[in-house]
Amino acid sequence: MDEVPEVWPAHYPDGYAVVDVETTGLARTDRIVSVGVYRVDARGRMLDEWYTLVNPERDPGPVWIHGLTSRVLADAPRFPEIADELARRLEGRVLVAHNAQFDWGMISREFARAGSEAPVRRRLCTMALSRALGLPVASSRLDSLAAYWGVEQRQAHNALDDARVLAETFRPSLRLAARRALPLPLLTCLPAPVPSAEEYRASSAAAALGGDRGAARRATGWRRPHRPRPACPWRNPGRLPEGGPLVQGMRVAFTGDTRTDRDALEQRAEAAGLHIATSVSSRTSLLVTNDPGSFTTKARRARELGTPVLDEETFVRLLDSVRPGVPDTSAPRRLPRPAGPPAAETTPAE
């Protein structure tokens, strides 16, 4: 299955940069602490590898995940010092990553902070490629993909080893796609939104307060910008049943950091016909959070009310097949269609 097909699709890219980044957290104010890159040729053969630590100039975040302490990172180069070398390895190649929207967003913002632009025009998410191939993997996690292709993970959450695992699973996936003449799920890379100075101050305050973002926002006065939303045209069907499905009109609240940019995630949910709730009440259908045990107001309220809680990965998967809802006749307006393939930058592939 890993053999190079005799006929290779002419429209496939000329080369790829398989990338993994470890970060101080999941928010757009967080920073990169390490980068691993494998350059791969047009047919999936690995050409070379590169790895560097990066001093994030702040608290390193979840050390229990990536293992990089402030002491380890103290003498590491800052991002502007490694930007040129990283750019050289990315230039002219498709960026490949597992949940590529997250890795692209972190890289794009780091280049922007350094006063330049990442030389990447297209990206490919291996989660999207696996779905397009119909691979019978247990989940969308990298370890499931590695197990399917028989690739050994030696050091999970080490950027270089994760990039190696990804490169070794990407090669047979790419060749299988070529054998089937399958269009690759390529997306255009647009510059990721750069946080405001106020958002950075709130993030720094949160780090100093042990990660309590609510206290940090109260202390700094920063709030996420309010975006007016049209009234949801679907009747609220109530709480999410265990295992799903999502139904148009469900009230969805978000709390905590998300790997996908929050605005993009909310826009996807809204486009699918869900109601974005700014708080949790008895009418809330579900809460989306990657940290259900957190002490945010929404998380505490959800626990009190028994509101169903989903992690981001599960929510995004359910977004692929939102059921049609019942129109709310009290506020007639043009009704959106049930969720289908969205626009390039908010595709369910990631």
C-alpha cells in the first residue's frame, strides 16, 4: 500500500513541509516553545529534518504535556532568531500538520509578531486527509493514525518526534490518495488574526494568576470583542442527547481555550444553524470546552445544571452532520441550509 503508484496525479503539489509545534497553550495569545519540520518531496519521501526550541518570553504553559520548563527554554533562541530558517524550510511547500489550522495559526501569528509573513500559501490537514480516504481509525488523534499505519511513537508531544510520526503516516496516506486519484483537501493559508495589546495583557495576567482568565479579564478590563449576531431562525430542540446528534437551533456555549480560533469556530457553528449562547442557562443545549473541570463561570454553571459538555474535537466531528431543525415561526427570516461543506477557512476538515 506504501508503494509509489505508477501514475501520479499531475495536479498534486511539488513538495511538503510536515510540521508540529508545541505551545504555551491553545489561545491565540499563546506562543510557540518548539518546532519540528520534516521536508518531504512530491511523493512523500522524507528529505531532511529540523528542530529547535523557542524561548516564548513568558511562562511555558503545560510543562506536564511538552516537558519544556522555563529553565530549559531560558537560553533557547526567540522566534525572530529562528524565523528566517523556519521560513526557508516552509517556502514553496504545502504545510502539513495534524489539525493544520492550529499549527498554521500559531506559526502565522509568530511571524506577524516578528514583523514578517510566513511563506506558506496552502496547508493540508492529515485529519481531513484521513477522513477523505475513509481510514477506519479509532479517533482523529495522531496516535490512532500512527497505530493504523504501524508507525511507532517514541516521544509524544515532542515536536520533532510528532513531526516524524506525522511524516511517516502522511507518506502512505498521500500515496493511497494518488492511487485513487483523490483530490487533496488543500486549503488556502490566510494570515491568522493577531491579538490586540489588551488581549496580550489579559493573557499575561492570567498566567500570573495561575491560568484564571476570568480574574485576569476583570483585573485588566479586557473583554472579547462583541460581534452582533442575527437571531437564530430555528426553534431550540433542547439539550444534546448523549452521543448526539446536533440539531439546528441548539444553544451552544463555549468556554476556555480552543485549538481552532474561537471566532472561526463560532462562525462555523452559526453557519450550521446553531445558536451561539453567551452564557449557560437551563435552555443551553451544550457547553463546548477542553477543560470541563475549569472554574470559569460557564463551566461551573454547566455542572450545577447538568448541562451536557463536549470537548472541541467531538463537537467539530458532530458539526459535520447537523440535523435539520424546526423553523421558529415567531421570527420568520431566510433559513440557512443544514451544515454542508463550508468556506475554505472554516472547513470541517480541521
